[in-house]
Amino acid sequence: MDSGNTYAWPREATGTDAATLERWLAGHGWEVDPTVFMAGARGPAVQIRRIGAACQDEEPGLLVLPGETVEFDGSRMRTARDPAPTPAAAAR
């Protein structure tokens, strides 16, 4: 789940998953935005932001949907992109 710079936010996330995400984010200077909550059929989505950031700051944060993986690049968070399929995989 956590390989240092990535975190996979699971579908059907539980309170335990949320606590694990919060610890991982805190280790990188980020937090879950407590003012945003979104529930969906596949589980909750979370809005994350830099610790202490306010709504009007330049960086609005990042919405993480169920099943997405978050990457920390040393200064910013972003959702991880799936690697581009190879020509052999795309031909299947």
C-alpha cells in the first residue's frame, strides 16, 4: 500500500484506511481537508492539502477518488497515472 512516496487509497475505505492515510500524509507535510467530505458508491473520496493551507491559498489541494494512488514527488502530491500500455498489451 505505502511504498514511501505512493499511497493507494482503496475503494470501500474504512476508518482504519483513513487513519493510515492521515499518518502517511503527515509524514510528507500534507493533511486531509476536514471541510470536504464526499461519499460515493465505491467509497469515500478525500480532499488533501498542505498542512495549515487555507481555501484561499494558491494550491487548492487534491481530490483523491476511491481506488486512486497518490504520489509525492518531493514537493507536491498528485494522482499516479497508470503506465502507458505497451503496443503488445494494447493489441490484446
